[in-house]
Amino acid sequence: MEPQKPISHLVAGLIIGAIMVIFFLILQFTGLGQTPGVQWVGYVILISGLVIFINMYSKAMNGQVTFGNLFGYGFKITAVLTLIVIFFTVCFFLLFPDIKEKIFEITRQKMEERNTPDDQIEKGLALWRKMFWVFTIGGTLLLYAIIGAIGSLLGAAITKKKPINPVDQLDM
């Protein structure tokens, strides 16, 4: 039986990235984006996708993989999908600047609900406006790296692996 060719980490990253973008668009245009707890569904999608693709990679390699191989594959997927999500996020906020302003207004309302003094609200919003792209891109990068590492660790840990027998390698 001819061995399967494993799915490239690029293709897997594109698939999970596309699913994440579609999920984000659904949240934004249905108004569910500000609902508490809904963002966790996106992280579950990310981790589940990583576990599924890591498992498929192991099966394509007939289980002849190590924990490190599987983790590395998962983290390469994470790198690809993080770049996709960052690119999409930048494009989204450039195309829909009104949504960025809506986020600032919601932040102002939440700060007012916590009885934050007006001068602190203005200083906080001024800083956030000034550093919006740094916070958005840096936050996305850091968050996806952490969630991707968790998903890659889980995928590598639960995927079945067959140790490579040195005697079998002599037959090659």
C-alpha cells in the first residue's frame, strides 16, 4: 500500500484561517461579536482544527512520528493561520473604520459604567487610538501563538504514535 501524502501545513493553515475569518464575519454582521463568551467558540474552533489536522498528519505518516514532529506541524499551521487572521483584521478595519469607532464607543461606555473619571477615560481612549494597530496586531499575534501552542500540544499529546523500530529501518 502506497503511503498517503500528508496535508501541507500551508493548506491546513489556510483552511483553519478561512474558517476563523468566516466565523469572525458572522459574529460581526449578526451583532454577536460583543456577546460575552462567544469569542471562546473561535478558540475552540482553532484548537479543534489543529487537533484534527495533527491527527490526519500522523495517519498519513502511518504513525511514524514523534511528539516533536507533531507539535512542529501544528505550530507551523498556527503561524500560517495567524498571518491570515492578522492580514484579514487589518483589511477589515481599513474597509470598515466605523466598526473601529464603534469599539471605541463601547469601551467608553464600559469605562463610564465602572465610574472611571472622565480624564482617565479620555487618556485611555487617546492611548488606545494612538496605539490601535500595535495592540490589534500584537495582541492577535500573541493570543494566537498561545492558543496555537496549546492546540499543538494537545494534538501532539493525544495523537497515536508508533515508535520507529531500528530493525525496520535496515530493510529500507
